[in-house]
Amino acid sequence: MVPILKICLSRNSFTYAITWDVLSEIDLNENETTSSGSICIKTIFLELAQMMELPKLYERICDPTLQNAFQGLFPRDNPANTSFAINFFTLIGLGGLTVDLREFLGKGGKRQKRRHNDLGHDIPVMLQGPQ
């Protein structure tokens, strides 16, 4: 996405000139997020954080009426995707937006633990809650 378009998307979302639902097309996870996609998401969210300030942006992300728009960016479908999103936002300096995701992982989100089988291969084992 051309940089000016990323900035326009951020500003228009902030002012409600366009709906936040445009963000529902983004899936932030290891399998679907390319390096250019990461840069695009980073630019959008850094612009939003600058315009809205972090507490207001976090409030918007937690708004129950906007959950559809943010479910791909702040995924709770599996621990790997949740961890990827937490790491992504933390690396770009917006880890404060992931408080709910961190609580989700810590209080009841399923986590994967690896154990070795007889052949020495890792086998994922699903566990409930913190271990």
C-alpha cells in the first residue's frame, strides 16, 4: 500500500470518514502476514496512536461494537496467533494495545506445550490456562 494511502486510511478511520470495518480484512498472524503487510499495519497503527493517543486507541479497540473490525488484528483463535499479535505490537512500540490479549493468554486462553515423541519430534499438546 502506498504510504500516503496508509496515512489516509488512518486519518479517515480516526475521523469516522470511513468505517473501522475496513480493518476486518487484515489477519495478523505468522502464516498470512508478509513483511510489506507488517509495514502497512505498523504505519496505520502508529498514525492512529499519534492522532488518537494510546489510551483512546485502546478504548476503541476494546469497544464491543467494533470487535468485528479488530478480530483479525488481535486474534484469539489460537495461542500462536495471539502471541504473534502481542509480539508484533510490542515490537512497534504499541504493546499497550495488547493488554486484553495478554490477559486472554494468562487467564484461560489455550496454550500449546511441546513434548517429544519416541522419534524425537515435537508434538503440540493443548493445555488449558497457565501451567
